[in-house]
Amino acid sequence: MQSVSPSHSVGKLGGCAVPAMEERGAEALSGHEDGSKETRVSAHGSHVPSSEVLEAIENVILDVLKSLAKKKAPVLTLANRSDWRNIEFKDSVGLQMIPHSSTKQIRSDCPATAPKFAMMLKILSMIYKMVQSNSYATKRDIYYSDKLLFGSQRVVDNLINEISCMLQIPRRSLHILSTTRGFVAGNLSYTEEDGTKVNCTCGATAVTVPSNVQGIKNLYSHAKFILIVEKDATFQRLLDDEFCIKLAPCIMITGRGIPDLNTRLLVRKLWDTFQIPIFTLMDADPHGVEIMCIYKYGSVSMSFEAHQLTVPCIKWLGLLPSDIKRLNIRKDVLIPFTKQDQNKLASLQKRPYIACQPVWKKELEIMAASKMKAEIQVLTSLSSDYLSRVYLPNKLQFCGWI
């Protein structure tokens, strides 16, 4: 396989210049055989040695013991992950937590926070044992280990993120796996950590996004671009229409709504490995725009892992609010805004990343003025296969992305 520099090799998608490598594989990017490139959360990148994970947990417990020895109530100090004042926006990274963010204390002597303190120590204990024994558990396993203590899966999910942020260690290095909801299909093959070879090209059946994205290797593809699809139904329709092979070889991914961690990690890994254009296909509504922004710029709650999760070069291919008028979509197939939609759109318009995207800002203004939203399925009002036969080919050929 010939080694090709993506910055100097240019191919054509329609009439538009796009990065190209005729035979794209992990080895085509010299020095980045594992597909990871400047995706660091810590000095060790995506993986933290077990010895350092154990030491970090021991330091937390040591602080607890020191407080007890002084007859003081132990506390855990956590960053305020949901506070926008702790977040800075960089267009090259997305939303990331500032170095010296404001914190909150989880006190063991306060009735309001004592249960959370106990649950965090319980999970830290479980992580410590797993790292020691080199075993893994899913978030669901942790919840079912003590349902009475944790109360709900959502509580466990939040606590794991708090611990990951507190220790400054990515979740994968804590030996905690999350259940994957996303699917991938198209011109892509890779080898999983256990040696299983996966070929996403075969048939009209999608492959589940791997639960350990950082462990996959030998990624190989001829794809000209990657298409992120918001909804599973649209993703399946494009598969049935053989979109991945009819127009040009491509890779399709769906998070089936708000993407989980593994789906976001895979999008980032594919970008690091292949350096090909990434487009999004979302509903023309505030929820769809927010999902697209999570892929592109990240989320406030996971901003401490921004360097591993965001892909700021992602482009908005559709469905654009301006497309609704341009394509003469009938009003009776559009959906009026709810109060929740209005609030969500107002919130989006205030986000720091919208200010640096004037064309996006204009599209949101069109949406706000119409007070209507459109699902991708409205294109079937034009013809049953309009999306795959007309809309996407034209968009890609004539550079209809923003």
C-alpha cells in the first residue's frame, strides 16, 4: 500500500475538492498506525497505565483517611461539569473545560451529599478491584451490583463521569465499558482487540459500534466521505437503497439519536485515521442541530474529554431549514414548534460555537422565523426515494453543505 499524505493529495467529490487516499488504511498515516493523533486527555493519551489508575484512587482514599485521622468529615472535590462558566470554546477543539474550573464539594457529613459520597467510594472500590484483576464491567453491571444503593442507572452513569473527571482518567482506563447503541456500515473493515475481523461492507446489515473503540486496529477503507445520520430509520432506509455503494464508497454511522460515548469515539477515530470529509444528516429542528453540535463541538458534561470526542471539521449537509423553501416542501408535512422547541432553539443561538458559524446562524434564524420543524422523512412527500436518489447526490455533487 502506498503511503499518501492527506494534506497534499486531493480528490474530487462532485466538483468539490476533498482529501483523498486511494487506499486508505491506518498505516497510510505515517506514525499513526493505531489511528490516534493528538487525542489526549492526559499525558498518556487515550490510555493510562493501570499503575497510575491505582495510584490515583489510592490518593483519593488516602485523603479520606487523613481527614478521619484529624477527626474531620471527609470530602470529595469535583469540578462543576455542567457550569458553562467552566467551559471555553475553541473552534479547533470545541467545548473544553478550563484548567482551573470552579468546584463543588461532596461532603460525608451533609445529609444532601452523604449518599453520593458513599456511592462514589463504592464505585471507586469496584474500579480498583477491576484494574487490579484486569477485568471489566459495564455501567449496567455496576448498577445491578447494588440497585438499592444506586437507585437508578442514570445515577451510576453520572457518578462514573464525575469520577473520570475527578481522576482525570478516561473511562476506558477505569475498566468501565458502556453499552453501545450506534451502528456503522459501508466501506470499512477493522480488527477488534480480541482479533475478530469485522467487515462493514457486507450486505445491507449494519454492524454495532464496538464497545472498545480504542482497541480496534488495522482500519481500512476506500471511502470518499463519512455520513453521520441522526435517526436509525433514515440510516436503515439508506442501507436498503444501497447508498453506501451507488454514489461513491462511503462510511455511514448513526448514534440513533443522541450519540453514546462509543459512537462519538468511533467518529473521532475514523477522522484521525482517514482524514476524509464528514457530513451530518439531521432533522431540521433544534434537537437535530444540537445532536450535530455534540458530534462537532462536544457537550458541556463531557468537556473534560473534548480532545478525544470532538471533530470540529464536521459539515452540516442536511436537512437545512433553507432546503424546506428551496424544495417547496408542503406546509402540511411540517411540524409546528412546541414551547420546548422554542426554548431549545433560543439556547442554541446563544451557544459560543454558533457565533463563529455565521451561515449556521442564518439557518437557525430561518428556523426561528418559520416556527416549524421538518423531519428528514418529509422528503418522501416529493418521492419515496428522493433522499438517496436526488437530495444527497445533488448535495454532495454541488457542495451543498455548510
